[in-house]
Amino acid sequence: MTEHITSVRTYVLVFLALMVLTAITVLVAFQDFGAWNDVVALTIAVIKASLVVLFFMHIYHS
């Protein structure tokens, strides 16, 4: 298996995406979506967790 080097730009973009998603999480917490509150929160959480696993745990290139 060859070693893949991820650029700093990729890490910065993932970090910015995580920060935007965190801001969205905070904004959504103050909204009332009725029965959809849990669905919205879990969707955002799954996207954030996927970014962390794929890029920071280097699963994307393995």
C-alpha cells in the first residue's frame, strides 16, 4: 500500500467545513422543527463524524 500525503489545504477546508457545520448546529438548536429536530441534529452529526473519519483518521485514502 502506498503512502498518500494529504495537503494542508485539504485539512483547512475540512476544518472550515466542520466549523460551518458547528455554527449550523448551534443555529438549528434554537429553531423548532417539531418532530424533525432529532433528524436534523443527527444528519449534521453524521456529516461531521464522516468528515473526521474520512480525513483526520485517513480512511479516505486507504
